[in-house]
Amino acid sequence: MLYLINFKTYSKGTGLNALRLANIIAGLAQSRNVDIIPAVQPTDIQAVSRVTPVISQHIDPIPYGAHTGQIVPQAVKEAGAIGTLINHSERKLPLADIETCISLSKTIGLKTVVCACDLKEAMEISKFKPDYIAFEDPELIGTGRSVSKTKPEIVRRFVEVLEEIAPTVIPLCGAGISTREDVLAAKELGTQGVLVASAVVAAEDQKEALANLII
């Protein structure tokens, strides 16, 4: 299983705290022989990339140029990111922009993890052949109620749909994943990884919270 840990913009996942959590991730990834990758703010990519493989939380569908305040895909690549989240429920993009972000990422060798809020969106995104699609029900994000246990039939259908129409795209799921049982349920439904955020980043003991998720 792949574990993507979204640091969001929590204080416990920003700046020096981001680096501390990245070191925890690197240690557990090595000791437990599992893939754990943080998704951090662009300002933390360079520092975190020195400790562990890292992805950006977002990119914009733009090349180099006059785009003040936006995030150029090449910039996160040069900062040390190996990939990027796209279309997270907290940073939604139009389909045309998603397609452009995926295309630009492929050109420069960034892995793409594209979030989808429902089956229809997942099917549309699959046409662009990202590396991963993560099914995330926005209603469950941050609730502690996991999509893998609350809506298993939708997750199972999501996996089946990808196998049918885009077998090269790897299915992930997120939203409310907070226990080992949630991860086991996600695996049993056919996903190959999970997205986790507050259950780890906002935890009092981040190392223990993350260790308890690993199966």
C-alpha cells in the first residue's frame, strides 16, 4: 500500500514542523519497508525533499511566464518534488485545467495524483491517464469516518471502473482514513493506497498515529 500524507496547511505540517514530520515519515518508511510520501506546501518542498520523496499539494496549468502567485509545475520539480496532487477537494480545478496539469507533468516527469469526488469525475479524469486517481468523498474529509468503511460499495465500483476503462491508472482512496482497519478495508476493496491528512498531521503523537495505520 502507498500512504500519501497530506500536510495541508496545518501548523504541525508547515516549516520546521513539516521537516520534523518528514523525518518521522522517512524513519517509518525505512523501518517498516513501506512507501509513505508527504504532500507539502510548495514552500516546504525543497527542505522536505532532502529527507524523503515528496509531492506538491497543487500545481497550476501554466508554463513559465507572467503568472504571479501561481505554481509552475517546473518549479516544484526543480525544488525536489517527484509528483503533485491535482484537483484536491480543497483546490478544485475545471476538467480542462486538470488535463493541462497532467500533460505538463508528464512532459517534465512529475507523477500525478488526481483527486475525484465521485465516479463521474473519476471517469472523466481517467481519460487523461494520470498515474493515480484518488477517490475522496468531500463530505467525509476530516470527519474520522472513512470512505472505505462508510461507502464501500462506491469505492469498489470506482476500482472496477478504472480496471475497465483505464487499467494503467492506479486507484487510491481517501477521506476520513484514520485507523489501520480503514486501510485494510481500502485494500480489500481493491485500492492500492490511501490519502491521509489530519489523522496523522494533527495527531498529538504523529509517529504513533502513522505507525498505527501501516498494515
